[in-house]
Amino acid sequence: MAYSQTKFDTAIWKVVSSIGRGRVMGYGEVARAAGYPRHARMVSKAMSRSQEPLPWYRVVRSDRTLAFKEGSDAYKKQRGLLEQEGVTFANGKVVPLHSDDDKDLDELLWGPG
């Protein structure tokens, strides 16, 4: 694996690992928090290369919908894992367990530190 890919992957893994129970982040938010804005499309590939388990199901589309086709096994698995953490859905979109009221402005703008 090339050094730049390893660096990117490691940064993505760190951000995804830091997403707390009942919270979600969009692919673009993960990329931005990792220091790679405009690399949202590369996030899922980086997650797939992780040797350690990641809370992949906490990463969703920017509109807060799941990336899998509704009704598919992958969709059901992701939705089930999120619901186990207290996440609810309204009109097909994730409603996180926690609000953003307890975050400071830097975390809201740039993601978990």
C-alpha cells in the first residue's frame, strides 16, 4: 500500500472509530474531519481496507439516508445496528440519539477531533 493511501486510510479509520454510539456522520464529514475535504467517495473504500472492525454503520449519506438499497440485507443490517444504539428513522432518514446541542462549534464544523 502506498504511503499516501496508508496515511489517508489511517486518518479515516481514526475518525470513524471516534463516532460515538447513537451518532452518525456523513461520508463527506468523515473525509473533512480526517483532513481530506472533497474525498467523500474514497471513505468507504478506506473503511473496507481496515483490518480492525470499525463502526461502519455509523457512516451515512450527507442527506442522512443509508447508502444501501432500502430492503436489502445490507440496509437491514445497518438500520438494525443503528436502532440497537437508539437511533430512529423518520421518512427514511436517520434521527441520531444525541443532538448537536452538546457539541462545540469546532466539532460541529470539523467533526470529532
